[in-house]
Amino acid sequence: MVVAHVNGVTHIIGGAAALAAADRLGVIDASATNYALAVFGSMFPDLDAGRAMITRPSRWLPFGLGKKISSHVVDGVAGMAGRATRRVLGHRGALHWPLSYAGAMGIWWILMQRGYGNADVARYGLPVLIGIGSHLFLDFLTRRSIPLFAPFSKKIIALPARVKTGGWAENVIAGLLSAGVAALWWK
């Protein structure tokens, strides 16, 4: 069973689907690097969650790499970062606010206009933002939804019909997203 709250599989599939769609629209190329960055972005907002894939990366590394001693160090550091983020921001706090990312992009754009920064940030930042956008969209579909206009208004705006995290509807969504990725890959 796909359980986004526990293992983030739906978010990963959503990030891949969003990048595949962006590639199809000509916004970005579907390189392996961009897919990896979009998948990272699709998990990033859950850094503020207690038990998310991003805070326990060794559990999803392939080929048994997660059982290596060094991976426990990575899990420890990621877990500490997650706990600190949760204490400061709370779950579904600033990392789940669309305006946080719009503000960060605005600041980045201003800095670039004034000659600060590096153009590579745009090349690597765009797939991360595509993944983050897919995460926020999928969380918007859930029963908890997200505060779309925070920090100005922390009111949760939700659809009338919402998906239960880990429920059958989420599995259907994950399946449809997977089919979408496959269809877009095979253009």
C-alpha cells in the first residue's frame, strides 16, 4: 500500500510526473539530474514532518546501501535537521506555504538582477521547485490540506472532496501519476 505520510512514495511519483509534464511542455529537459532534483524537491517540504522519507534517507536507498554504517550518520543528521525544523516551523508550517517559495524566488531574482548569485541556481533550482510544487499540490488534495495564503492567513483552504492520506484514493492517484509518467516518457 502506498502511504505518503509514512514513506512519501506518492510525493516521489508526483515529483517525477510534474517534471515529465514540464519536459513535455518544453519548460525543462528531462535529464536524470533534473529528475533527481525534482524528487528531492517533492520530499523537501516534509522536512518538518517527524517520520518522512527525507528525514530517514537510508530506508529508501537501493541495493541495501541503507544498511551501511555511513548511512546511519546521514539518517542522524537528516533526522536532527527534521526535528529542528519541526520545532521551529511546525508540521505544515512555512515549508508548506506556497508564498514561502514565491518569496524565496523573488529574493533570488532581485539578487540576480543586482549581479549577485550564480545562473546555475536557476538551472538546479527549477526542478527542485517543480518537485516542491507537486508536493504542495498533492498535500492540497488531502484532508489536512495546506494554508494557501500563509503567513497572511493561516486558514486552511480545502477542496470539498479530499483524499485520506494512505487511503484507497491516494493509491488511485499514485497509480494515475505513475501511468502519466510512463506515458510522458514514451512520448
